[in-house]
Amino acid sequence: ADDTAIETLSKEEVRDATLHKLFGVMTDDVRVGIIKIFDRLHNMRTIKATPPATQKRKADETLAVYAPLANRLGIWEVKNDLEALSLEVLDSNAYHIIRQKLEQLRHKHQTPFARVNHQIAEKLTAAGIEIADIKLCPENIYSIYQSSRGNGRQGSRLKVDSTLRLVVVLKDISSCYLA
């Protein structure tokens, strides 16, 4: 038998081994996972420079591993960005339709948001609660895509919920309960 034979691994086996190693290291130090998530976010932002097959593979992997990991770590804006960037690769048409509808909705919500923002700020300030920020927070692109696909909608029939969503950020946890 030849003891010097070198085993070659497929790309999938290398990827799986890398992910296994990542999860193993993360049990000791979660910062490694955070760095990998932000590295993947950068890669997804510059993915157009790679071949289409690589783009699809990375987008699938991002949806399967990195976006859920960001969600579990509470990095929701990054999770939303990872999902949206992946969708742009996997279903560009749907991504652009949803993005356009969200932009129209954002424009439509500017006046009501300003009014509601003022009312919330006024009430919370009167109650002695310090506000850090109030943000307009529309539904994210990928969740719209998932719910529309589940309902059999495609193309221009993709449905975007027009509910005005706000996020009120307060200075501390006790203020959240008080509010």
C-alpha cells in the first residue's frame, strides 16, 4: 500500500470542514463568528466580481449559515443585509421589484412617520423617558420574498405590507419596560 497517497477533498468537503472548524472555534470565542459574518457581508457586497456559479454557491451558503448565525447573535441589520444581497444574486428580478416597492412605501410614509415620531417623542419625554432614536423600520426584503413565494406570488404580484413600522430605541432596559 502506498502511504504517501494524498487525499483530495471536493469543494463541498472543504467548505463543510471550514464551517465545522468555525463552529468549533466559536464555542470558545464568539468574536471569531462575528468577524466571519462581517467578512461574508463584505464578500456579498463585492460578489459581482466573481463567476455566476460562485455567486450562487456563496449566496446559498450565506442564507443557510451566515444570515441565521447573525440572527442568533442579534445582529439583525447585518442579517437583513446578508439575506437581501443573497436574494439579489439568486432572484435579481424579485429583489429589484421588492426594493422598488419598499422605496415607494418609504416615500409614502415620510409624512405620517414625522407625525407619529413627534407624538411618541412628546409622550415619552413627558413621562421622563429618554429616547435614543426612533426609526422607520419597513419589512425586510427577504421576508417579503419568502412570504410572497409561500403564497404563490411572483413578479409584480409580490405583496409588500404597507403598515407603518417604527422602532423606538431607548437608553436602557428599564426605560423599555417603563415605556
